[in-house]
Amino acid sequence: MNTDNHFTDDVEFKEVRAKVVESVGHVLVLADGAARFFRTTIISGQRSGLTIYSDDFFSRESLFWVYGKELEAGNYHFDVKSLFRNGYSDPYNQAVYYAKSGDVYVDVTDNQNGTFTHDGWFLNISYEDEKLKVSLSGSFTVTFYSSRR
């Protein structure tokens, strides 16, 4: 998979999708005074982080974070600034923005069958520069094969 967290072709899309058993995400995007909502079933997941892609295949919009460690079963709260890596890529893939503030909450369940489920939400993850001001909130549920398989 490429390092910029975007699908480059159908093969790569199928490889990522194969890791994910099932997923759903809902994202409210507040950008430049306008509100927009997207739902997605394309979430790339590992025990160490998540990427939520726009449901519009032609859009390159995504939100991602890396916890910096593999999460075991349990409940977690992260200040997004403290995460190992985080970002938001605009719909045109012209820029990646890094969060100024926000929170991520996640409940991790070991399903005892080689899969893990991350069920969580994120609140007011804010990105800002001289061109764009964005705030994202939403929820996600993703079940994926353990990276230790």
C-alpha cells in the first residue's frame, strides 16, 4: 500500500478491503462555514490505526490516525494531538492537514476468532491553515483481521 493513505488502483482497493471484515463510518465535515456529511464502508483498519475514506470513490477525502501501538481489548481515549500520526486529506488530494485539536474514543473488542472490532467516535478534530478551516466529528465501527494473524 502506498504511504499517502490513498487507493491508487482497483488492485490496491481489493487488498485493503480484504483485510476488513465489515465496516461503517459516518463523518460530519464542517468546512468554511458549510456542513457536509458522508457515510463510508471503506475503512482501512489495523490494531494500530484507522483510515476513513469518503464514500465517493472519485473523491480522495480521508481522515486517518495512528495510535503508535497496537491496541489490546479495552476502552481508550486519545487527544488527537498526542497520536503518533493523524491527518485529513481534502477531497481533491491537494493537501494533507494535521490536527490542531480533537478527541478519539475507541472500544476494542477481541472477537476470539482472529478478528478485532474497533467501535468509536471522534469529536471536533480541527484542521486549519491560511486556506482551509475544517472540523470533523463522527463515528466508526470496523472489524478486521488481527495484524498478528
